[in-house]
Amino acid sequence: MSNIADFSKENNPNVRVLTGGYTLSNLQTLLKVADDNGFGIPACNGRSRFIINAILEAAWQEKSPVIIEIAESEAKYCNMAPDRLSDFTHDTCERMIAKYGYTVPVCLHHDHIQKDVDGCIDRAIESGFSSVEVDLSKMPLEENAAKCKEVCDKIHPFGISLEVEDGEIGNADALADPNVEENIGNYYSKVEDCQKLSEIVAPDALAFFVGNGHGNYLKAPIIGYDRIKGICDATRPLGVYGVMHGGSGLLPEDFRRCVESGARKFNYATALSDIWFKYFPEELLERMDARAEEEGKPRRKVLDQFEEEWDKIDFTEAEVAVADHLKMMMRDAFGCAGKSELY
């Protein structure tokens, strides 16, 4: 069972206190209420200040809890180091409080820490993050658990929550299997492994592979709803809540079934970035795509190389479009609209 402290200035000198004593929330705080009341919460990647603006506008307008995150791999190509993301998030929360006169719960989460675990954790702590994910899902369970336990013991006294991961999201073996449709269940995270990882580490959230994958799906995913339920039923008594990565491309009704099955945090990034890209000048996109092709990367991975140009663009309409889409998802997919009053 998680023994996490409160995310407060008393426990953590890096906590930033905003107007009215407002602070960020950790995943344990957000997901326990979501689990008690049967809804999900989107975790959206803050790949630019414009997307951060849109995410928080959507949360405030819908009175919904929300999670803003950045993965270790994204921090460089989005030029969004933890301290910069934290500055943008806190400054925008302050603006939202002034604009709307009320607050909603926001978690700031460092996602998919895989390579420089200790360095990323230290930077997240210093930058005022309220949550991190250590993703060692490619390691044997025992190694994954041992390192995650070490991190958990370090960050819980600061009130910072920990998400762990079992089963590589977008499992490479599954993707290589020509009969994956028939065999997909063999690759799903196992209930007993998720339970064991949760018992050893005592994290706050656990991501699993149940047919989900990052980015846009090339064909319809086969989601194991029964497996989600089995995992969440096994980890809930331990205070550990289920996480679905790879949300972009699933339909609202798919998400609702995941919520009904017990998942509570939903990573949702690509769909928002794709809307933002629609508002880039065509000529700039062409140059970005040419550079991306030259370097053998997807478009988003050259964002930092063109920031000087795109940062000057008026993305007001883009922010509205991204926010409108996320608001729809909060209402129709995750069921979290109007739930901020529960906190």
C-alpha cells in the first residue's frame, strides 16, 4: 500500500504555492477519487506552450482534473526540459485561477523515464513535479521492481507519486507476430505479474499492455478489457490504479469500456499534437517533414529545430481546436467533466 506523503511545501521545498494556497496534486490524490467515483483522467503531453494552454483551458472549462506530462525522450525534441514545463504549467494555472476564479486539480508528471533514471528523478523533484513514471518494462520483473522500489522510497516522502510499468506498451514481440490477432492475449500483461510488481514497489499507478500502443494505430487494436479488469481488481486493494498508454486512435466508447473495466489514467498525446499541426503554415510543415525524412524521424521529433519559427505564430485558433477536442473527450470518453468538485 502506498505510503505517500502529502504533496505540500511542508514535505517538499520544491512545491510551488499559487494564489489561494493552490498546489499541484499527485496521482494518488487524483486517481483514488477517480476510482471511487468511476471515471478516468486524461494525461496529455505538454509538447508546446500552446498545447499546455489548451489542456488547461479544457480542464478549467469542463471543471475536470487533468494530468500534464512529458516523456524523457520528448524533453529534448520538444525543448521541454522539466523546469521549463513546470514554469509553463504553473504560470498557466495561475492565469486560469485569475481568469475563472476557481481551481481544478492538476498533476505534473514525468512520463517514461527509462535511460537516465536518477538524473530525471532529481530534475523532476527540483522542478516541482508531483509525479513520475519509471518505465523499466523491458527488464525482468525483479530488476524492474528493485529499481522502482528504490525510486519509490526516495520520492514518496516528498509527496511525489510513482507510476510503474509492466509489459512493454506496443509489445515488440506482438508487433512482429504475423498471427498477432489470434495470439494477442498471450502478450498481455499478466495479472499475477502486475500484482507482484505492485506488492514489491507499492507505487501509486501501474501501466500495462493490453493491446494498446503509442502513436496512431495502423489497424484497429484488440483491447483486452477483461484483462484490464483483472489487473485493476488485483491492484486496487494495494492502492495502485490502472493506466492505459497509447490512447490516440481509440474511440470514446473504447475509452468508456476501459474506464468501466477499471483503468483510471489515460495517456493522450498524439491526437492533440495532430490537431495543433493542422494550424502550421503549409510551407513550414513541408520543411519540417523534409528534415524529419532526412533524419529518419517522425515530424514531432524535429520540433525543437524549428521552434524559433513556430513559436512566433498566432495559434489562438489551434488552442481553441485542441481544447474543444479534449473537452469532448473529457465528457464523452473519460467521464471526468464536472468532477473537480469531488476533490
